[in-house]
Amino acid sequence: MRRIRRRIIQPLLRETELRKTDLVMPVFVDESISRPLPIPSMPGQFRHPVDGVAGYCERLYNAGVGAVILFGIPARKDGEATEAYAADGVVQRAVRSIKERLEQMVVITDVCACEYTDHGHCGIIGETADGPDLQNDPSLELMARIAVSHAESGADIVAPSCMLDGMVKAIREALDATGHQDLPIMSYSTKFASALYGPFRDAADSGFSFGDRTTYQINPGNAREAIMESELDAAEGADILMVKPAGIYLDILASVAELGLPVAAYQVSGEYAMIKAAGERGWLDERAVALESLTAIKRAGADLIVTYFAEDAVGWLHEEQ
Ligand code: PBG
Ligand code: ZN
């Protein structure tokens, strides 16, 4: 095997090559701030003010990042997440300003309620046999409204992340009924109830005030259920599937990639924080580990990767070429 690993031959035989067009950068937009606010648990990441987000996206674009996924932090939360679908809501304004300034940037929007509800859950809460919890069907209409409002603002792809049963079908029907037949849905179809979302909940102010998300997100040990979730979303009309988190769920990612639809992988906040923290201490080489992790995610079958390393990674890839 070493004959084919001669340095001069290696590039010819490389099976997996990360490209900058594989990467999507998550962007946090906060309605209540006037300058970028550092996120303590995610060194190098910031919340951006609405009127600064287009400029930030332009910087990303010029660096080589061609796609972003937006998360909004509203000034006001309530029980029904009304700000999530407001025509002048934080994400709606951000999408409009980015697309006005930078038409070529692919703008994906996260469709969920947890940043907009005062209880922090991903939809409408009601009484269940086990006490108060996320209500499935009453929350579907909310997701449809949010998705349509993002579409009207100019989003290129909507990405529901609430893990409700029927969310893709409800959103597809609502988009079709409002003239958005051509807008793709990237479903967070296989999303585990992971402790790796911890830093994100600080970043997006989306922590919950009671309970947890284990009645809607998947148990990390359940592989067949995880794949079934993506199959169901495919049947409901999802255009792109997703596995989240990415790096420690590569077995699931490989299986979901076999379903045939394009697949996204989300390298989540905790994956970023772990690599960053070890890098800051000098215990790991941040750049090498980040690129190795992203390459492994791609090798497992991801067509696109949502990663907080996107901006750094395009710079590193550029240097290596
Ligand atoms: C909201 C949402 C979450 C993430 C993306 N969308 C958090 C959650 O489900 O609690 C996590 C992203 C990350 O950790 O980077 N539904
Ligand atoms: Zn949510």
C-alpha cells in the first residue's frame, strides 16, 4: 500500500476532498444589539445586529463562504412565538437586507420556535398525559406560518428544526399554497436529543425553562428510529435531509445518505466548542482537527456541512491549494 502513498502520487488518489462550496456558516442575528456580541461558549463566534448582518455576510462571501443559515434572537418572546413569523421580525429583516446587498449568497433560514417562545420549547406547549409538553399538531400551523414568512422575505431554502411529526408536509403544503412551489425544504430530519447543543442555547438564547427535548428529538442510541425519521421526511417532500450532530453520528449519516436525497450534516456548537477549547489549551491542533472532522463528515456521505468553522475552513483550504 505504501507505493501508492508516495508524496507525488497522493493527490491523484485522494478519495474525499473538502470544497468551500460544501460549507454553510450559521449566523446569529440579535434584534437587541447594535454591535457584534461575542458568544462566550463559542470563541470566535458572535451575535450580529440586524443592520450589520449584510456586511458580515459580505465578508463571509468575499472569504469564499457561499451559504449561510440564519438564527434569530428576537427582542420579545411570548408563549406563541409570534415574533417568529412577524413580517418585520428579526430573521425576516435580516434575510431582506442580505439578499438586497448580496443576491448571490444562499440564505437558508432555521424554522423553529425555541428562540421565540418564553418557555424555550420548539412549538406550542399544552397539557399531555405526562404534564406540560410540546404539542405536535397545534405547532404545525405555526411552523407553516414561519416558513411562509421566511419565503416572503426572500429565503432561498427553509430548514425546519423542530422535529415535529408532519412538519415537512405542513410546510410544503403552505409554501405551495402561497406561490412558493420552487422553494426547497432542508429538513433537520434526523436530529438527536444531544448534549452537544449546549453552547448553541447560550448563543441563540433558546434554552428551555422546564423539561427537556427528549419527547421530540431522538435518543442517541436509536439507529433504526433515526433512519426512519429521515425516511418519513423524504416521503413528506423534504428536498434535503439532515443528520445532526454530525461527527459522532457518522454511522447514521452514511445510512441516511443511501436514501438518495441530498444530505446535510450539522457539526454543532458542542463539536465546535470542544475543538476550540482543546486548541486554545494547546492540547490539539485546532486547524488539523477541524479539517479532519469536516473531511470525515464528507467521507461518510454529507453533500453539505453546516459548521461554525466555515469561514476559517475556506481560508485554510485556500492556503492548501
Ligand atoms: C433549534 C436548533 C438547535 C440547534 C439548531 N437549531 C438547538 C436545539 O435543538 O436545542 C443546535 C445547533 C448547535 O448546537 O449548533 N431547534
Ligand atoms: Zn427549536
